[in-house]
Amino acid sequence: MVQNHLELAGQSYLEHFKDSIGYCGTALKASWYFFCHAFFPNTFTSSGSSTINKLQEEIESKMERINSRDLPIYEPITTIDV
């Protein structure tokens, strides 16, 4: 038996959509910091990295919640495929 991604994540389509759009917004924010920093090195000296680190922590926390459920047919999720 194979579960689809939404079942595995334990989310409705709308919940998953909100999370994904949020991750996208955070990544775009970090990209903007990196872009500006490329042209003006004294600006956003750690903003891009700290934004990415916070995003990683948020996703890892979500993965821990998913992996804590009893899902015997799956190996623990350790990475996110794009």
C-alpha cells in the first residue's frame, strides 16, 4: 500500500498549499537578501543565511512531527525532494 504525499504529511490540500507557499516566500526573501548583498556587500551580511537556517529548522521540525507518527511502510523522511 502506498500513501500519497498529502496523506504522508497528514495535511489537506489547503494546509499543504499554505505551508509550501510560506516556504517559497521565505526562500524568495532569502534570495532577495543574497541578491542585494552581491551588489552591496555591506548590506544583509547575515540576513540571507539566517533566513535559510530558520527555514531549515521549520522544515526539520515538521519532518520530526511526521516521522513521530506510526507509519511502518515508510522510512523516516530526512530530506525534501524538490
